[in-house]
Amino acid sequence: MPTDLWIVDAFATVPFTGNPAAVCLLPGRDWPDDEWMQRVAAEMNLSETAFVRPTGDCARYGLRWFTPTVEVELCGHATLASAHALREAGTASDGVVVFDTLRRGALRCGVTPDGRVTMDFPRTTVRPAEVPDALRDAFAGTADVAFHLAGEDWLVALPDEAAVVSHRPSIEVYRAAHRGVMITAAAETPGVDFVSRFFAPSAGIDEDPVTGSTHCALGPYWAARLGKADLTARQVSSRGGTLGVRVTADRVQLQGHAVTVVEGRLRG
């Protein structure tokens, strides 16, 4: 059965920036075969493809995310893209949309008339851990590096924004480093609090353009160091993207815009 398909640039206000995600608005209430969803994600060949199924409640949907190679437990930019696509398709009114997920429970998204989406996610704990020699060696030429484990990812704090922008990733090393490696530093750009980049080659993504889920760790990390709960983040990939981040006791709210670049039908 044909499926409505969207490609949406998330954390973007103009096309061809931010992070593109494919969104499949499924026609039925049952999940398709997992293999089919993985093959669709491979065909899309974007960092994430989201599959959204109706539940019978106009404000509640099932949501799953796939990279070209694996299913993931949380994806911020494809969640934003899904809320945006539902609003553009006219199947979700402005207000709150709730996504039921397999591993992270219910995720609430606020959608405003101007297209801004606010997502309410669980915090990711950042903790010290023993650093593999290969990962430490990948930053051997950079001074004042701090390593932390954040959920399935490494959080690597660098001395300044320039070090983040100029960093040359060791993809094969990162492929063996849990799910991925985020690098971050305090921002030097006016109006921005911190910057980051994210590499996840083990999930089929050498560098992700803008990553919502990593900010569930980066937000609390920088909130503690900067002494503020409301922050502006910039992911300094080649496409780039800006996120609003609000940190509470056990949650992180992420905010951003999105732009539709493709609307069509999937026939496979």
C-alpha cells in the first residue's frame, strides 16, 4: 500500500540546512515488518528515517526510528521532523502531539502555528569512565581534553570552539567507541552557549548534521558549567543547526524549526 513520505530538514529555517530526516506516515495502526522498515531507511540513506503510525487518538502516534543500518532508541531531529510532517499533513492540530516509543516511553511535542516544535526528552546521565587508549590517542594533539560517558556515547570536551570546528575525526576509532562520539566546547559565537559535533559510524553515520538526542547529555553538562538552565546550542557540522535547550531536574526540552523539502508517496 502506498505510504505518504516526507523529507524534512530539522533544526532549520531554510531548506538544505539542519538535519534531513525521512518521515513515513503509515496508513494503518499495525507496525510493518521490521525488515521492510530497515530497507526503506537504507533506500532513503539519510541519518534517520522515522515511521509514524496512528493509534486512533488524533494527538497520539507510535514512532520508531531507523538509520540506514540499525533501529535506534531515540532520535531528536526525526522526532521534530515527524511532528512537523503531521502538522503539515493536517492530521495533527496545533498543540501537543504525543509519540509512543518502544524504548523511551511517551515523548510529548508542542507544535506552534509558526512551525516551532518543542520536544520533552529524558535526561542522559554524564559520568566518568575509563577511556580506551585508541580514543584518547585520537585527541593526542589537543590540550585540555576531558572524557565522559553519556549513555551509549562518549562526550569529549575540547578547549574551545575552534578545536571543535577543525577536528578531524578518526572514523575507525569512533566505530568501536560505543554508539558514537560527541565533541563539544563553550561557544565563542555571540548568542550561542555551546557548540558540538557528533560522529556515529557504528550506526552508519560518519557525522550527523544536527543531533537532538546528544543534547539530552550536552544540555545538562553545559547547564552545570555555565550556571543557566536555558541555553542556545549550535551543531557546527557542514550543514549546521541551532537548538534551544531547557534543562530541568530530570528532563531536557529541545526546541527547533523544520522545513519540508520533499512530499510524495512511497510505493515500495
